[in-house]
Amino acid sequence: MRVRKTGIAAIVAILVTAMVALFTGAGTAAAAPAAPAVPALSTPITGTFTDAAGGTGTAVGTFTPTDFATDGSNLLANGVADVTLTDSAGQQVGTESRAVTVPAAAAVASCEILDLVLGPLDLDLLGLVVHLDRVHLNITAESGPGNLLGNLLCAIAGLLDPGPLTNLQALVDLLNQILALLRG
């Protein structure tokens, strides 16, 4: 089952993670070998690429947000991506630090329609014994191009959800204030 964070929930999760890292990272002693230091407001990023030999290399690094913006209808995060590229043979082939803009809130790609859990059931029907173990039925609709039924069911399931943000610029301003407070 895929779990997707959407909209404000994703932003809140990033900010809460940053605040926890900020407040719990100082003054703690680590029993395990120390990992490379990552600034509290950075989040790890990973990816792959095709190297010169035709193999699959890896790209590993961090994204550090600098501010939030809007392009009218979408919430965007501006920041710096610092990435190290390693080819399929395990050799580091380069590093890159680049200013990037990424969507901070993604559209819902799936929605939960039904999550039904039934406990064990034992029936004795005039000498016919029926035993049913625990049943967990989970129905999820996938929305997207060509998924007519998934789109329809996600739309119906979201009828009572709050509407889109009416003042996206106010959210951008608030996120930038929180980011400034976290930086100190």
C-alpha cells in the first residue's frame, strides 16, 4: 500500500521534522558511529542516472529550503540541492550544488475508499461449523489520466474535504516566517 502526503500535511511534516532535529540534535551523545552532519533544515534526496558506461549510477545529497513562493496556484519551495554522483562501478564522478525550485504540495494521486477490519468469526449452523479468520479489506482508488473510476471515486470521497486554499500567499508568508525562526 502506498502512503502519500498531500498539501499542508507534507509541509507540516517537513517543518516538524526540522524542528525535532533542531531541538533534539544538540547535546545528545550517539552510541552508533556518527553519520555525516546534515543541517537541521535539510532533507535527504536520492536518485539514479545512466552513467558513461551505460550502467545505473546513484545521486545522493540534501535539499535545503531557502524560502517558499507561489506561481499563482501552486506552492513552491526554493532552495539548494547538494548532490554527489557515483557511477555504477562505485566511483565518485562529481558533486553538484544548484539552486532549485520544487513543488511543496503535490496533488492527491490516490485516496482511501474503504478500510474494513473484521475480527475472527465462528458460526455453528445446526452442525455445520464455519470459521473465518481476521479479514482486512482495504480499497484504494488511484486517480490520474485514464483512471476514470479512480478519478470518480476520489472526487466523491473528497466531497466533504475542505476546499483549496483561498489565500495561498498568506500560507507562503507564514512558511517563510517559520523558516526564518528555525534558522535563528
